[in-house]
Amino acid sequence: MKKKLSAALGSAALAGALTVAPVSTATAEPPPYCGITWGSQTKSEMNLSTGTVQGVRSGQHWCFDRIVVDIAGPVAGYHADYVDTVRQEGSGFPVPLRGDAYIQFSVQAPAYDHQGNRTYQPAHDAELVNPEGYQTLRQVAWAGSFEGQTTLGIGVRAHLPYRVFTLEGPGEYSRVVIDVAHFWH
């Protein structure tokens, strides 16, 4: 009897070991690249500013490339969108850019004072920053300042997620920031 019970338990254990659990066919969505969930749709906040554009600079980060527009005065609104062609303010002429995708980035602040004097004069309209070594950024070009709005053309390597936000300070200054991710996931 003991041998029969042992054999029966051994057979049951073997049958359990050979039983295959059902396999799920659902695939898990990979986590977002660097936690980025920004998307690539239009970003817009249309607050006008009494401040003026003072400068444009850029920076490289682990997950994205950044462009900062410095404003002398209160924080300004913005409008950013992927476009087929970036157009100059006032004339509508195309702004040539390097890259495979283009963002038209407008800040709701002029680059001139109340007397019409330029508050920001780029050294070279086609090269506002040096993108050498950047993963995503290919070019930032001047697209003009007209009727209280300043526009930049941003050439990037591909249609990638981006975000835009504003920062107050230091002091009376503020900034409008656009970050373009290096990857989707």
C-alpha cells in the first residue's frame, strides 16, 4: 500500500510539473523614456508680456535638449507647434532650417523696446545657439519680432515629444523654456 501511495503521489507530482500555465498574449507597454509623457501636439499659453526678449540660450540634458528665451520683465506666453515650414514674422518668408522636423516657437514678448530699439540682436540670425554635440537639436534660427511677438525656428532631428513652460525670476526677469526629448520611449 505504501508503494502504491508513493507511486500515486509521484505520478501526481510529475503531472503537475508537466502542466503548463496559460501564457498571456498581452504585451506590457514599455515605460516612457526618462518618464517623459509630453507628446508632440501644439503647446500654447497666450499671455502677453510687458517684458522684452533679452537673449536666447540652450543646454543639453540627459533626456532632452533645452532652449531658453530670457525676458526682462514678467513671464510671457508662448505658442509652439511642429510645422512643415517655419515662417518669418511680418513677411511670411520661409526660414531655412537643418533637421528632419521643425518647431515654430513664438514668445508673446517683443525683442524691441517702446521706442523700437532692439533689445535682442543675434550675432547671426541663422545660428542663435551652437547645437554641436546635441542629440536632438540641429538649429535655432531667428524668425523675427513683430507686433509684440518674437518667433524662433527650431530644427530637430525628428518629430519628438516636447514641452514648454515659463519660469519667473530671478528678480524682475523671467524665462520661457522649450525642452525637446531625445526619444519617444
